[in-house]
Amino acid sequence: MIATAEQVAADLTDELAGSALSVDEILSAATATLSRMRPGTWVAAVMTNDPSTLVVVAADESDPRLAGWVQRYMSSLEPPGRRVTAQGMVRTVIETGQPALIPLVSMESLFDHMTPGARSWYEKHPSPTELRTTASIVVPMRAFGQTIGTLSFTEWNPVDPLNARDVDWIQLVADRLGMVVEHAQCHSASAMRLDRLASFRNVTMAVAASQDLRLTLQLILEQVCGRLLVDAADVLLVDDAGVELYLGASVGFRSMVAADFRVPIPTDLTESSLLGRRFDRRYDARTDPDWTGQFRRRALFAREGFKSYRAVSLLAQGRLVGMLEVFHRSPLDVDQEWLSFLEAMGTYAAIAVRTAALQEEAGRAGHRGNAQRPELSALEWRILALVVEGATNREIAGTVHLSENTIKFHIRRLLDRVGAVNRTDLARKATQNSWL
């Protein structure tokens, strides 16, 4: 039997390892293949970035209805979709790293091994075929000595009970499958990191080259939505008075976002303890249905159907300049890399805001400087030009055919006229304000 298992595992590895498949696709292909080789319901579960939740896939080629029934039960543990909470036998196997065997029991006795809510779910959702007895095995799916999920096999109305040899058979297959899944996860993580590095490069170039803050923020938000797989995002900027936030840019909203809307800066953002670091806030409408009231945009968010929210403050030189917010219409599957990317994009947004502010200040200063161009005589303009070139008093005197004392007198007048403290400051002012 072990030799057969090794051949099954080798064939399965060959079939899956050569393809660039996602974890979901690998689990779907593996359970479908296994159910053809050994009739019954096969369920593969792999831990997500949050170790308490799983991606679950079920297959039963002999009776797909049973596979769908099992899949629906697993999904009911933590909707929506295929992210489910590890419970019952699956959780026990993951925590202990030891396989679980139910040789042959009645359907009534099966509930003793399942979650407390399994019986009530079964009563509300009866099986598509008559089930009297069942036999089941759940083994840990391992890679490099670590449990990454489980592989389970269930026979319905079996003739013979399952035994330890069946456990060994399935365990060998599960470990081979675990290596394939681990390889796919590493490949996917590498591709994701490269993709995000490309985003950083694009945003860096945009911040450095763009003269339009709104377009730069728009590009940052598009990168955020595309790489973090969220439905919408926006940047709120602090107004000149430092008391309100207004919309700087947004993407992904279905309804019109008022360009002129303003909201007070949240109180916790104005506390000194929060101004020196980033913060991350998460709201889940299932547990906190009134979270949208925080920003007085409840009607808009209700129309959008957002369920999850995260935000990072935008800090420039220790000063709050805005917020980067992301919204999603279902619960978010977030890990530390996800948060790090969001914070990095928040940093780029803060740099863009600060850069735009500096450019605006420089423009105003340049305008003021040109308007205040001093009224000088032709001789004084010539002396000023020589000062800018770095000429000494003796060199200037020789050039304009005057005594050094006369040159000193004119330079003192120039310092007084433009408010400069010395020759170096005089030359700087003339150069920066384009007087010459």
C-alpha cells in the first residue's frame, strides 16, 4: 500500500509541480485527482497569512454533490468564501501535528468529533444522499517539518473501516502535496514582492517628476488598489488652518465623491502621542456597524457597501499633512507585508504633499523676490555683478576705475539697500532673486 501511495504522490507531484498554479488551483487539481484514484470526499485545507484561517477545497468525483455539501459546511464556519476558521478535527490536527482517524461510526456519532454547531447545520442542510455511516481520516499537510494545513478523506456508507495503513497512505500523499503548495506560496510571494517593488519605482519617479499633486496622488492610489486588492482608496489632506481634512484624490468609488467635502480631523490624530508615528485602524462592519460615523460619511459608505477600512497618517517632518485610506466591500485578508506596503505608499504620499508645498512656497518666494528688485544706478549694478563673480574690492576698483574706499562705500550702501549681512549674503540674494 505504501508503494502505491508513493506512486500516487509522485504522479501528483509531477502533475502539479511543473505548472504555475495558485494554491487554490493546486488544491482543486489535487483533490480532484485523488478522488478519481480513491473514491470518496477529499478536502484540502491550507493556512492563509492568518494562521487561524484556511483556504479549503473539496472534491468528490463519484458524487460532486457531497463535495459541494462539505464545502458549504466548511465555508459556513467563517463566511464569506473560502477563508474559513480552523475548527474541530482540522484545528486539532494542525495544533498537534498528529493525524486523526475515525474508523467507522454512525452519522450521529460523527458529530461528537465535530464543532458544536455541526449538528444544527446538518439539520438545516441535509446531505444530498442518504448517509448512515462514515469513516474519515485527517492528516497534517507538512512542508520542511512545519504543518501548513490538512488533507482529509471521507468514505460515506463504507463497507470496511479505515485503518492505520490508510493513514500512512494519505499522510505520504499529504506531505508531497505540502511541498508543492509551499513551492507555489514561495513563488507567489516572490512575484508579489517584485510587483510591489515595481510600484515603488513607478511612484518614486512620479513624485520626483510630476508638478501636479493630484495626478501624483492618483497614481499612488491606483498602485494601492491594484497591489493590495482593495476596492477603493483616497487621500485626505489637512487644510491650511490645520483643523479639517479635505479630499486630495480618490479612486474606486462607485458614487460621486464631493470634491469640496470637509471633515474635522479625528481627535486621536491630533494627540501628540500619535503625531510621531504611524497608526493603523481597522473597522469591521460585522462587529462595529457604526464605524462610518467616525468620519460623517455614513450615507456615502452605506451606498458603497464598504465592510473594511484601514488608514495610515501622512507625516512630513513630524507634522500631520493628511491620511491615506483604503476601503473594501468584504473583510480584508491582511498580513504584515500588506500593512508595510500601505505604510510605504503613505510615506510616498506624504513626500508628494510636502514636495508640492515646498514648490508652492518657492514659487511665492520667487515672485516676491522679483517684485522687490532694488532700484540701483548703473554703477551700482556693475559693482553688484562683480561682487557676485567673486571679485575683491581692489579688483572691482581697478575695473571701474575708482578707489578702494569708494568701492567699500558703495558695497556698504548695497548691503543696506537689500538687507544683506555681508558680501556672501549680498551675492546669494542677487542670484536667488534673479536681479542680474
